[in-house]
Amino acid sequence: MSKTKEKISISSKVSQLDEAVEWFYGDDFVLEEALGKYKAAQQLAQEIEKDLSELRNQVTVVEDFTKS
């Protein structure tokens, strides 16, 4: 991701992933496009996982700080 791009929220990414998954079940499904769409969805899922992990780390740090 380019540093000049705005960071997309986790909820927006989840919505994009939902739309990508729905494409596979929809009438617009084209087998020739499936691999590319799958790879894009997989990349998006990895980004969501990374974002959630970072968020979890921030929450843990705040939680540890409040116990002191």
C-alpha cells in the first residue's frame, strides 16, 4: 500500500471482502476471472488479519498500562 493512500478502515475492508465472496455465488461468476478474484480476496483477507492483529496489540498495551 502506498504511503500516500488513506488507510482503509477494517470494516470497509470486510465489506469489500464480503462483496468479493458474494461474486463467486452470483450470476456474474466467470470461471476465467475466478483465480484473479480469489487472489485479490485472499490479499484483502490477509490485510484484515494484519490490521486486527495490530489492533489487538494496541488493546493489549492499553490494558497492560491500566493495570500498573
